[in-house]
Amino acid sequence: MRVLVISDIHANLVALETVLADAAGSYDAVWCLGDLVGYGPNPNECVELVRGLPGLICLVGNHDKAVLGEIDLNVFNGDARSAIAWSQSVITPGTLEYLRALPARDQHGDYTLAHGSPRQPVWEYILDRFIAQDNFALFTTPYCLVGHTHMPILYRQTGPHGEAQEESADYHSARSLRGERVIINPGSVGQPRDNNPDAAYAVLDTAGDLWEFRRVPYDIFATQSRMRAAHLPERLAARLGFGW
Ligand code: ZN
């Protein structure tokens, strides 16, 4: 099975549509690692589009839970909080109902899926190899896919106690995962934070355990215009142009 792996769409419909068009023909199923809403201008449209994708496994993220009212907004910074409050003002009952039913962690064959980490599926950021090390003991499959940091990266287990090495994303070339234990983050569709503003996603071939990181430029200005029209915080619009 060929899987399109996406995460952290954050209501950026233009980025999502661009990723789907770019990946067209290279996947039969979609795994979405959470944070469909928050920050961006099109929460309902993004959820509507994602829920119709083929072979979908979709997780809930911390921003989704915040929009659902399941997380205290005070844990977010001011701009994120404003965007969540705005999202709550436009989100439809149908969108909320869909988000509320999503799991925070799931498993498919050799792949464990979590928004943040196996240890704390909603909240923990796997930001370095030491945090990855702690998490290698907390899933039993060979492979684990996470989102949440908005940074494309691969952590490879190198020792019996979860010792891990980081491997930066090598785009548009497939890497075999066979014989290894890895934690991989495909990066963010709708708000990349690795100083590269292009939308990030990945394609996985589960028959061969082949992983390919991908990037695609999208019309950032179109998303920014929608954000400004919605009076979302200017800083959130500006950051899309730089990828931070
Ligand atoms: Zn996110």
C-alpha cells in the first residue's frame, strides 16, 4: 500500500490542496497525524477535504482538542489562542463532531501513529534524539510516525536502550526503513517551521517499507490574504512566508 502521510495542516486549505495535487497518483491511502485546524483560515474546508480521502486514518492533535474545548486555552501563546478562538467562532457542528471522534494514537501493521509522541500522543514534542530515545521503549512496532513539531526528521534507534541518531530529511528520494526502528516526522503541510516555507509531506510504501520526504511550494500569498481578511493575527500570516 502506498500511503500519503500528512500532518499539521492547520486550516491551510491552499497548502493542503497543493499537496494533494502534487502527490496525486502516488498513494492509495492517507494517514493524517493531527492538527487539522488552528492558525489558518479554512478549518471547515480542510476537515471536509481530509475526511473524504481514501483509506484514511486520522488522528487528533492538540489544536484540534483546543478548538473542541478539551484543552485550556491558557497553555497556548497569545496568537495561537486568538486563532483557536477565531476557529471556534466559525467551526460547524459537523466539523466538531468529526474531530471529537478522532483517536490520539493508532496503529496500522508495523506502524504506530501519534500526533506528539507514543508517550504523550497529544502533547509531547519529539525535538531531539534524547526525547526520541525515551519514546523508543513506548511502542512495539518497528516504526512510529509523529507530527506536532512541524519539523521533518527521522530518528533511528542505534542501541538497545533506545539510543538514537537524527537524520535530516533527504527530499524526493526513497529510503528503506527495513531492519531498523525509526520515529519519523513528515513535517507540516500548513505551517512549516524549518525555515523552508514549502509544504511538507511524505509518501510511504508499506510493502517495501520505503519512505520518501517531499516538499512542494504553494501559493502562500493566497493563504495570507484569507488570514488577513479573517483578521487572524498578522504574525501568523507573516511566518508562513518564512517557514518558522
Ligand atoms: Zn501543529
